Amino acid sequence: MKLSNQIKPISYLKAHAADIVRNLSAQDAPLVITQNGEAKVVLQNIESYEQTQETMALLKILALGTHQIEEGKIQTAGDVIQRLRDRNKHR
């Protein structure tokens, strides 16, 4: 994906909003909108947005797991299985 082709000024967004929405719906590349020559916002289609959110959630889970491992908050699979079996016996 060549991002340089996907950078437009805010005036372009104002003049071509319907076309931009139509084009973004059909492509995965985001559109960067600039204001006074600075990148200000990124527009992307909903599927790409949802995929980004899912990826971020998975990365947060991985980071949490890594942090718990570093803190020593781990249990062996055998211990967990045994605890679950013991819990089921008492029901």
C-alpha cells in the first residue's frame, strides 16, 4: 500500500465526501486528511476499522499475558486441570 497516494487536504474531503465514502468502502487503504499541511485524521472503511480493533484487542491480551508471566502469575496446565476436576467432583 502506497500511503502517499492516499493523502488529501481537507478541502478535497469537503468537495468529494460522497466519492470518498464510496471509494473507501471498496478498498482497504486508509485516507489521510491534512489541514494546513499537517496530517490530522485518518479515514478507513468499517471492515478495516473492525480488523484494527480486533488486532488491538489481541495485542492487549498478549501484553497482559506477558506481564503476568513476568510477575510469576502462572500455573501449570496440570494444576489448572486438576483444580477443574476437583471443582466438578464437588458439584
